[in-house]
Amino acid sequence: MLSLLRTMWIIFLHMFHKRETQEYPDVLPQQPPRWRGRIILSRDPDGEERCVACNLCSVVCPVACIALQATEDGHGRRYPEFFRINFSRCIFCGLCEEACPTYAIQLTPDFEMGEYNRKNLVYEKEDLLISGPGKYPDYNFYRVAGLAIGGKGKGEADCEEPPVNTRSLMP
Amino acid sequence: MATIEIDGKEYEVEAGKNLLHVALSLGLNLPYFCWHPALGSVGACRQCAVKQYKDKDDQHGRLVMACMTPVSDGMRITVEDPESKTFRATVIESLMTNHPHDCPICDEGGECHLQDMTVMSGHNYRDYRFKKRTFNNQYLGPHINHEMNRCITCYRCVRFYRDYAGGRDLDEYASKNHVYFGRFEDGVLESEFSGNLVEVCPTGVFTDKELKKHYTRKWDLQTAPSICVHCGVGCNIIPGERYGQLRRILNRYNSEVNGYFLCDRGRFGYEFVNSSERIREPKLSSDVASKSDAISQIVGWLKDGKGAIGIGSPRASLESNFALRELVGKDRFFNGLGVKENRLASLALKILREGPARSASLNDAEKADAVLVLGEDVTQTAPMLALKLRQSVRNVPMESLSQANIPQWHDGAVREFAQDSKGPFFIASVKATRLDDIATETYRLAPSDIARLGFAVAHHIDESAPAPSGLDQETEEAAKRIAEVLKNAKKPLVVSGTGSGESAVLEAAANVSRALCSSGVQAGISLNFPECNSLGVSMLEEKGLEEALEYVNANHPATVIVLEIDLYRRGALEEIDRLFEEVSQISCIDHLENRTTANASAILPCGTFAESDGTMVNSEGRVQAFYQVFVPPDPIQESWRWIRDLLLETGNAKAKSWNDLDDVLESLASEIPDLAPALDAVVSADFRIAGQKIPRQPHRYSGRTAMRANIDIHEPKPPQDPDSPLAFSMEGFHGKPPSGLASRFWAPGWNSVQSLNKFQEEVGGPMRGGDPGKRLLEPIPGEASPGQYYSSIPAAFSPEEGHLLIAHVHHIFGSDELSVHSPGIDELRPRPYVAIHPEDAKQCGLDEESEIDVPAGENSVTLKVTFENSLPRGVAGIPMGLPEFPEAVAMSGSFKVQQGVKQ
Ligand code: SF4
Ligand code: SF4
Ligand code: SF4
Ligand code: SF4
Ligand code: FES
């Protein structure tokens, strides 16, 4: 009897608590930045595509829902010719983000991806690419890589000596 | 044998081998860089350190380089002790100090020996915080990409390129940590084997530039064991496909055939598979038709009272050729070899059949201790044979190694010891060849004189062999010298082939090998056939294009079915034109548009080698199976399937039982007993391991649920493969399959091509379970061997004022029909020319700007003159097989020099 009253009392007190129910979609929830939602492709601080088409995200993906093809611009910079994620298969495990050596692929807090038509869950590069660097504002892979690209010759990356003169006999 | 102890475990191993070789053969994981099973040890990288102990009580031991330490009985070694482990981790750490941060954009990534070894030696974090040295790269031609920053100075590239392949234009420059591997200046790599740098270099310095155009990681390639289709050698290859495109070709090891290497024609010649000139739809008089319409139309023609003939192909499988033979009947089937080509091929086949010399595999060629090359420019017609022959000159100097107490694998010491001494190697050719640098003597002669030299050599070995009359003093002396050397060799080899276009040359080669055998020497003979299945179709059918044309003139068949050949490359223009006039309906089954398909009334689109299964016979007489790599889009299907469909439509009873390729091969074996061993060369389609098929896709194959999602969100069922034990899927048995079914080389921790070690019985030895392929021709040795000396010796060539004799010249890049579709090969190939000696040119009043008319059958072609100093006087070199110059096939004999119209 007593416990019954106590329970009713507790329930009564709840009327004065802050409400847990969220008025979604009228009130949008605040997700933490590391939430694993819709995947995007980011750009480096220079505004260029970050993805270098290394295929690591696609190979790590447990459901194999990332497909891409590497290509190069005229100056040796590698980027994906196409980049496709089939979100109807994606399990939002975040392994692609972990595997990505360039911080290009990132999971975002957005989870509002419901579709009536499965086909609309196939995202191409145009749908994935955002205009900024996402969660990692500074990293610029081509600045640290040894590959020469347009605007960055040999020896011009971070922490590089100028190219060796192979004809020199100096010790 | 020796008993050694490694990490406390005892092993029985072969004494005298180096420890690294032994450890890897035992399946242990020991990191290495500079050692290569085909190149031997030099001890340059210090990566293979292990500890060796004096005796049982020795607690300290000392670090030794496994690759430089011969195995001896009672040896005690540790690989896993902390000190050698730290040593190896430190070595790789220092190798990596300047290594760029490139893996994600490096084409080696995912199949990089450096990545593998870094992980294996436990160097997980990079501590180097200073500036890295950098290099500028070079342009090395259309095939090889250069990225020097990634070099770890293992010296493998120059050791392969210079020491092994005889190249001159790749070298090391500068000193200390500035050592640079490249050319003196930018330019196309000269060696025909430069593509092997891709596999030899353990890092991403030299990578495949053709692959780079459509780059795909190793783990994303669908692969299957296959055979190169670009010459008669029949190298084993692994082609890889992604997104319906063939993306690259890697070597597939076969210790009897190509071993570790491929030539550049084979490696980079695959673009025809992706060509825009592919035939993709059935056509009836150049209009796209449905499969059933095309079939019923052709069958309609077949049923016409006047009957049909079939022309087979030396570049189609035995099965497809056999199916066509079944369709038209044995008497009406012709093998598709051109007039001269067929005579030469049947002669060569007769020689190989009769023996008594055994046809040499490439491995045998490498082991020969005296070589005579008669009239074949091997580097251009059978490139990999040339690479193997190049190694043969090392055998004689090697014989005295044991006295000097130097093991054969000790490459640095061996080369130091041998210096420039080389075993005997004689080349008689029309012009300079790429093997001349290793030759003891070279003779530049007209084809008939090459034959005469050969006949004379045979006569000097065995008196009873006929001698040419009126031989000049110089040639007589040369013949004596060659005969003397060959007679005293243990494993002499005579090399010739169809390349010279002269049957007397083949006969002379046969005489030399017969003479050697009858004087008790174990001689080998290697006769090169022009294409990947020339020997196979010759065994299937003797009658060639010549007989086909005769048959047409006599019997006027209603229709001709042409299987995978361009008739215009095989016969004189006017003859083929006449064929098209004579026969109202010509049907082609082919994969590329060519002059023949352009005139055909019906075309059925067939798969290339990468889209079909089958067997082919190489020049050695080895029948080898190739497996389909990927499924082409409908309605493209294998040639034999098209023919089966035709057969079914005609109501043929046998074809009803042809459900898969095995059934076709079985019919073939029962009808043509000579080819029955082919059954042993293939693994039958119902073979399973643990109830599973063998997957063509690696277990890491990515993107399966996205690659087609833009077309259809529902993933299709993987295509079934009724014809082989392989599956178009990543599911199946992922252990080591039988040697002939190895679709790729991979082992845990070994992602690069070096994982091959795990697939061999012993490193550098045969594949586990025996090398795939089956020899068809084993001649009866000794007395009982049939046949006799050839005795129709041609007259000596005497140049006639103002006339030139046509001699065939072959080009590794250009003479092959299919590989020229690769842009890189097209870039490197010559354009039509006529090569003449500058003195002849002067006599005829020609300069290098001149053009002359060269007769081809009833027509003539105007060709640009180039000077070639090495040609004998009175001989004109004509390049064979160039795509814009099919008339070359009809050029022979001598002609009068006439200036063409100067442009
Ligand atoms: S892992 Fe990153 S850089 Fe590599 S392909 Fe994926 S998104 Fe691009
Ligand atoms: S060579 Fe190997 S380790 Fe070096 S960047 Fe390329 S993949 Fe990475
Ligand atoms: S280029 Fe490659 S093969 Fe040559 S030394 Fe450097 S790492 Fe070794
Ligand atoms: S030698 Fe002949 S078979 Fe071998 S790779 Fe070259 S072209 Fe192909
Ligand atoms: S592999 Fe032994 S030192 Fe290089």
C-alpha cells in the first residue's frame, strides 16, 4: 500500500520536471559533433577536394557500400572520378572515417535521410562533397605528401629539402 | 642435405643454399629487400639479419645477413630473438627516414613490399622529424612511371635492368643518401623488359603507367590465371579487371615458361580488350541484329546446298577452332595460317614431332651452355625467350665457380668472378639483333645463306649430314668453329623459327639438332611459332588459307565462316578480295573490327582471351589453359559458344551434349588423340575444394553494393561460371588453389608479388603441385626417331645490281596484331619503311628521304627508305605485321629498285 502511494507520488512529481520528450521535427535535436550520421566528403583548407581516391574507405567498409574510381588532373593531383555511397546499405559504423588518411570522408550529425525510394539513397560525389573542411580545419594532405602537384613542386612540401642535384659530387 | 635449427626447431634443408632462401622456402617470415630469387644475393639492404650461433653453448651469437650465409649442417639460427628483431626494425627505420608520406596516392599501396616489410619488422611509428631529401622524377616513356622519392636503394632495379636484362640506359647516380636510379636524361626506357621494374622494385618508384590511367588497387581487381596472347611463347599472366575494363597484366610464375618476368608487349598490350573498335553487337550486313536473327541467318547460309567452309585462327583457343571444325566438317576446315606461314608452321611442327632433339622450354633455354640462333630475331618475335637466352651465357663461366668456392646465388661475387667471360652464343641473322651484345660471333646473312651456314654446321658435326656446295671460306670456317663448340657442349640449343620466312632455315636448324643428337649430345631445339596458338591449330589441321582459297575456287561454297582472324593480314590483298567476290556470304566471329569484318555479311561478337576460357599450345608444344577474367556485356560470348549455338540451330547431335567447355575439350580429345593431353592441362569445371569454387575476387574486394547502385539499386546475382572451377565472386575457397588456378598471389602479411614465395615448392622452383601446362610433343629419342636429314640446300644469295631481296623484319612493338591497340605500344612502334644498306642506297641513288616502290603480289607499295648498316648488301628489310601495312605479308623474293613518287 505504502509503495503504491510512493509510486504515485513520484509520478506526480514528474509533472514538475523538465520534459524529456522532444518535439521533433518542430524542435531539432542537438547532436554531438562526433555523431555518426550522413557521410560527407570535405575540402582541404585551399578549397580543393580532400579525397585522394586511395580506396581505403571502400576496402574497410564492412558492407562494401563505397565505390569510387581514381583519376588525376593534368598536374598529377589524384582525386576521385566518381565517388558513390549506397546509403541504403551503410551501417554508419564510421570505419571509413577512421581509415581515411586525409580526413576527407567524415560522418556528420545529420541523420535525416529517410527516403521512400531506395534509389534516392545512392549518393554521388556531387551529393557528398561539402564546401569546407568539416571537423578538421587544418589538415592538407598534399602539403605533407611527396608527390608533386600543380602549384607544389618537388621539395616544396612541408619538411622537405630542395631536390637533390644528382650531378653534384659534393659530400 | 643439412639439419639446421631455427628458433629451436630442427629442419632438414638443402646444404649450400643461402639461409634466406631456405627460411622462405620453409614458410618462415623473414623480411628482405635486395635479394630476389632470380637475381641472387648482394647483401645490400641489411634487412634479412638473423643471429647465428657457433655451437650449442653459444649464448650470444652474432648477427649475419641471411641472404649472404650459406646453409651448412648443424647450423643454429634465431630469427625471433630480440636483438635481430631490433636490428631489422632499426634498419627499416633508417631506410624510411626520407620516405615520403605517399601511401594513399602511391600505386604500389596495398601491394607494396616495403609496406609489408615495415609491418613485419614492427616499425610502426615514424620518429624522424627532420627535413626529407627529395628527387626530381624522369619521363621514362609511356609504360613506366617514376617517383624517385620512394626509393630505398635496394639496387634491385639496376641489377635486373642491367645485369639480368642487358639494358644500358638505367643506372645509379650520385652518392650517399643521394643515390638516384634513373636514366642519364629523360627518355623512353630502351629495354623490351622494362615493365618488370614494376614487379622487381619493392617500392613505388617504378609503377605501371598504363594502370595509372585507370588505377585500381590490387584488392579491387578481379583476376584469373591466363596466358599471354601476343606471341608463341605463351607466358603465364594474371590479367585484372574492374568495372568491366581490363586494367593491368601481372606476371604469373611458371618455372618452365616465363618464370618471374614478362616482356613489355605482353604486359602492356592488353588495351585491345577495352578498345573502342571492339565489336559489341551481332551484325547482318553492317546493321545491328539480334542474336537469334544473326544465328538463323548464318544457319540459313550454312544449309545452302553448296555448303560452307570454316577458317580457324591461331589466336583462338583449341576449343573454338575445334567447334568450327565440327560445324563445317573436317574437310572443309582450314587453320587460318597464311600461305608461307602455314608451310613454315607445318614444317616446324614436323621437326618438333620427329626430333630426335627435344623442344626446349624457356627454362631449358636458360640452362643451355651453347646456343646457335639461326635466322630468328628472338627479342622481336619471342621476347621472353630472348631474356632467358641472355642468361644462358652465364652457365659456362658458372661451371668453374665451385672451384673458386663461390655459391651460385652469391650474385656480386659471381659477376665479379665471371667478369666479361661468356658462354658460346652464335647468332646468324639478317640484321643486328638485341642479343648481339652477348654473342660470341654474329653473322649477318641473307636468309638462304643463314640456312647454308646451318647446313654446314650440321655437316661438320655429323659427316653424314649433307653439306652445302660452294660455301665461301669465311662461312666454312665459321661453321667449323660453331660445330666444334656445339659438339663439345653438354646442353647445346638450336634456336630458330618461322620469323625468317624461309623454310630452309628451319631445315638447317633441324639438321644441326639432329646431327648433335646423333653424335650423342643432348641437344635441344627451340622453334618459334608466330602466334599464341599457331602450333595448336597446326596440330588440329594442316590445311591453311592457301588450301582454303583453292577450295573456294574449285567448289564455290555458299558461305565462309571466319574465326578470329583478319584475312587481309594473312594473304595478298587481291587474293582475299577475290575470296570476297567469290563467296557471297562471309561471316566473321571476332572481337575487333578489321578489314575482314568490314566486308563481312554477318558478324558475331566474341570475347577476347580475358572474356573466354580455353587452351592454347605454345611454341614449345605445351598446352596451357587460360580462364575467363570477367563476363563481357551481353551479347558478347565466347567463340565456341557462338559456334555451339549455330550447331544447335542446325540440329547437330553432338553439340547438344556440349554443356560446358569441358565437354568440348573431351570431344576434341577423343577425336584428335594428339591433343588428348590437353585434358590434363585444365582443371575440370566441377573441381571443388571443400565443396567450394575458387573466387576470382580477393577477399577484400570492395564496393560490391555500390558499384552498380547508380544503374540498379538491387544487386544482381553474381554471374555463374559453368566452364571453370573459378567463381565471379569473392566467396569461395580462399586457401591456396592448385597451381593452374592461382588467380593471384597473396598470403597473410604478404600483399605484394613477393607472396609468390608461398606458392612455390621451393623459392624459385616449380609451383606447388607442379607447374601448370602439359607438353604435347615428346619426340622419340635416338635411333628409333623417325625422319632424316633435310637435303634441299638453297643456293647462295648473290646480290644483283639494282635489285634487292626482301627479308622479313619483326618488331616487338608493331608486328603483333592485337598489342598495337595499346596507345603506349602504338607510340613506340615503327611506321612502314624499307631498310637498306647505305651502300646499296648510294648505288641506287637513294637517300634517307627517298621512297621506293616495293611489289606486293600484284600491287606495290611505296615505302620510305631507312638506312640499316647491319643488313647484308643486296637485302631489303621489310617490317612485318604493321597495322597500316598488311601488304608486307605478300612481299617476297627480289625486286628492282624503283624510286616512288617523291612527296
Ligand atoms: S579513404 Fe579518404 S582519401 Fe581515401 S578514398 Fe576514401 S575518402 Fe578518399
Ligand atoms: S612505396 Fe610503399 S610504403 Fe612507400 S609510399 Fe608507396 S605504398 Fe607507401
Ligand atoms: S628504385 Fe626501387 S628497385 Fe631501385 S633501388 Fe630504389 S627501391 Fe630498389
Ligand atoms: S614473350 Fe610473348 S608470351 Fe611472353 S609476355 Fe611477351 S608477348 Fe607475351
Ligand atoms: S636481403 Fe639480405 S641484405 Fe638485402
